[in-house]
Amino acid sequence: MSAERQSDPAGLARPVALAATLEPLSRLVSFSRAIAAEQVLQRMLRVATRELTRMLNAEACLVSRLEGGLLREVADYSSSEKSQVARGLSYYLADYPTTAAVLESGLPSSISADDAGADPAELFVLREMEMQSVLIIPLIIETATWGLIEVYDTRTRVFSGAERYLAELAATHIGALVAGFEHEEQAQRLYRETLASLSNALEAKDAVTSQHTEEVVRLAVGAAAELDLDLEAVRSVELGAVLHDIGKVRVPESILNKPGPLTDEEWAVMKTHPEIGEHILGPRRLPGDDREPAVPRRSLDLRSQGRARGRCRDAVRRRLRRGALPGTRPARQRRGGCPPAAAPE
């Protein structure tokens, strides 16, 4: 019988050792699940600071972003009220050589208050925060330094190699999510700028339609706010309102700016603008919206047979009961093409 078998006749040592090995991995999996569930960058960073504090059994955590030579705190968490960290602070990287070295090397570093050889600036921060230890981890986004993570504790401790490795893995996951959020934000910004250019082109072509669009935007955003929609939904409503008449950029100015009533042929051209708008926008959805594009669906007049792929006028009435929303009647009626008395109620 082997010496190992003799010292552990019940065979308990190996399962215990395995559990000790898997426990940190289990904490890392829980951390990853928690931050991956968040859909907003700022919220994800706040959750990350909380989960990282718990994962390392620490007291507090900060995430700071590097902007030029300035580090600006963007998210934080404290496990107790008495250990509240300073929030929203910015500081010059050049004043903190150890932090600068971490960002330059890409390797984490641990500092304790009882380390006489530690960077005096870092020790001053520990005293001001009433902390005894800090683990500094660089936050890398793709190949660029985005910022850093600081994990604080009120105990004097040296973070172990395993704890540093866990923190690095957590920072890698945070970095991947930040990159995804920023790419999506950039794509949405470019998309909005492109659509704004189209809207400006329409405004330059037809001032009356531009005024009508402004009215639609104002009322649509007001309605969205009354419905207590979240900020992203309100922005999508606003963008949809801006673009609802974008197809008119392809309608001849002789029709758009005609001072009198339109002929049947001219109305036929005017009625094509929703489909033209859908063609201009292509298959893209409004940011944050996975529903069908609404551009070509509306009816010019609730009493008409409607158009746009056979949508039932009764369904339109139900959705727009208590009066048609702006945009469901021809803009021509605001132009003086027909007298107010002739406009549908």
C-alpha cells in the first residue's frame, strides 16, 4: 500500500484538493455571467466592480479610464458604508509612478501600507482612503490601454499569484465587453450621423416638410416620455420621427412645393415616399429595435383604404384612437393646398 493511501485511507484528500482548485474557477464563472448579462456599459462596469470585490474577498474596487495623461474614475463599489471610496476623481498618471509602470508593462502590481519601499504617492492614497492594500490591474481593450482596475482592502495583505491571475482573467473579460459596447456605440453614432445628413438634405429641399418633421419629433418624444419608456427607446422613437418622411428627398420639388392642390398623378408620386424611405434606409433597424421597419406602413388618411401592403384601416384607427398622431394626415393640408374646413376630422 502506498504512503499516500496509508495517510488517507478514506481517499478524501484528492476530492478536497480538486474542490480547492475548482472554487476560484467557479467564482470566475459567476463573475463572467454577472457582467455579461448587462446591456449598458456603465451598468456593466458597476457590476464588475462589485463582483470583483466579492471574488477577491476585498473591500472596494475602482475602474478608471485613461484619457491622455489623466485617469478618471468611472465606476466603483464598496462593500460597506464605512469604506466608501472617493468617487468621480481624476488624477495625473505622471504623479503615480507605480500605476504608470503597471499600464506600461501590462502586468498587475500589489501594494501594502507596511511596505516601506512602496511608491509614496500610492501609500498616501491608501492612507487617505483608510485602506491597507491595493491590487492594480491594467485594463486592455484589444491592443490599447483603456484604463485600470484597483481592488482595495482594509487588511494588510499580499495578493497571491492565483488572485492576481483571477483578476487578470476578469479584466480580460471586462475589456472584451467594453470593446463590444464601444464598437456598437460607434456604429450607432455613424448610423445616426448618416441619417441626420439625409434629414438635413430633406430640410434643405422642403422647409414645410422640415417643420412638420420637427412637430412629429416633439410630439413623438413627448408621447414616449409619457409612456415611461427607457432612454434608449426614447432615442429610437426620436430617430424614427426624424426619418419618417425621409423618402420625400426623392419626390420632385415641383410636387413638394406646389402651391395648389395636387393632381391624382402627383398624389400617386407623393404616396411613394414611404416605400422610398424604406429603400433608403435599407434593411437597417433603428438602434435597439428588432421590430419590423415602420417607415412604409402608415396611411395618409384614416378614412382612406390605406396602402403599404394592405394594412387594415381599422387596425390603424385602433392604434391611433383619440385622434390621429402627426404624420397620419397629408402634410399638404398644412401647406394651404386645401382649406382647413376641408381637412378630415
